[in-house]
Amino acid sequence: MSAVSVTANGTGAVDAQAAAGEESAGFDIEHAEATEDFETTGTPFVDNPKMSARNVNVYYGEKHAIMNVSLDIGQNEVIAMIGPSGCGKSTFLRTLNRMNDIIPICRVEGNITLDEEDIYTSGQDTVLLRARVGMVFQKPNPFPKSIYENVAYGARIHGLAQSKAEMDEIVENSLRRASLFDEVKDNLDKPGTGLSGGQQQRLCIARAIAVSPEVILMDEPCSALDPIATARIEELIDELKEKFTIAIVTHSMQQAARVSQRTAYFHLGRLIEVGETKDVFTMPRHQLTENYITGRFG
């Protein structure tokens, strides 16, 4: 996500809001970068966080893409991040396992912890971090390997299996958790790229959970899928929250309402509102949240 798109899309949102004759509940979004005392509406913090972000700022060169965001992600919850295109939700998601590190012009400031340990310390091993905080991307990206080797890849790198039998168990359990094993058990030696789009995405989820992560980040995991495949992924998310903490970015408000317990609304790089999903969608407390949910912009 580029900082340029944040500015461009945000301008359109402001124009739509102005056309509707609305004001933004005490927050002038047009001067967001100059507003240092803005506070997120709702309940961004929880009693038992798995991950915590405090005063996080993200820059792409001179462009300020994420502005002073503070947010907790609770143990074994699904939190959905929503907002207009270019609002910063995917950029923020990528800070949670340091995926932004691969962008040379990106700079992250603030504090992000996993189990109260700072993930941005100089001694942090990002390979190990990304094993603990896995990621599923918008477009399914299976490796050009067999179904079996796709799932076994991470476990093999991290030395999680001492024998072929142990690896077989990891692969089968991961595919079962991803609700895919029964569909592919007779074709584990076939290329993962030969599966349907929905199956490929579930294969990528199996690959992510094979290394026993604690958190799974999902960046619009259903945007390229048909409604049936989307329903399978959503059912899977509901099952996985029993074992994992999940943060999902989605453009679908319906999906956020179906799969998440808490929802965070982003706009122009700011975290505008956070709360229980049912409350955010039925009784939004901030005018910008209400404008987005009711379709006035987005």
C-alpha cells in the first residue's frame, strides 16, 4: 500500500462526506496530519492482549501512511480491520510481523509487542517472528511444489519434524485444520498450483499453521474467491480462532460482521474507531465510521 494512495483515496472520502453535509464528530479529517491530540473512539485496548501496538507511525519516505495508532489484539479473537481503499489497514497489518521491512523506503516508529516482547528490537530474528506470526495474502500463492511439500516447507526449515512419520503427521494435521485433507489426501504428490482458487488459499492457510504460529494475519484472503470458496474460508476462520489469534483485513463489511468479534475502522491512516463488531456496525460512535458503514464513502 502506498502513502500516495492514502492521500488520494482520503480526499475522495472527504469530498463525499462534505457533499453529504456531515461533520466528523470533533475530528477534522482534512487536517489529520496536523491533529496530534486525536484519540481513537471506542475500546482499542483489552485485558488480555496477544499483541499490542502503541503510538505506531509508518512512513514511506516522507509520506505519513499510519498515524499514531494504538491497538490491542486479544488472545484467540478475530479482529477485523476495515476502511476505504488506501486507508492504511493493510500497512498496519504488515507491521505486526515486520513485512514492511522488505520495503526500503518504509520506516516504522512506535512499539509493537507479542506476549509483551518488543518485536522491533535489533536482535529480533524476523524468520522466527514470522513463524510465530504467520500471514495469508490476498492472492493464493502456493509454491511450485507438491501439495505435501507446500505444507512441509516451513516445518522442514524450522526443524519441527525429526522423521518422515512426524512430518507426515504435521502435514495431515495442518491440512485437516485447513479443512482440505479429505479433498487432497489421494493427491498429495500433485502440484499445489493445480488446485482451485479456494483450495489454494486453504493450502496457504495449512502452510501457515504447519509451523504452529500463535497469530495468523490475513490480508483480504477472500477477495479473489467465489462466494462458495469464501464461505469455506469464513467457516475455517471461525474454527481456527479456537487455537489461534487472527487479524483480518477485509473490504467486505458483511465478512467482518460474520467472522470477527472486534472491528477496527481506519481512515486516512488513523484508527478512527474500535469496538465489539455488533456495536460498530449497529451503533457506530464516530461519524466517519457511520458514513463508511452506510455507504456515504468507501
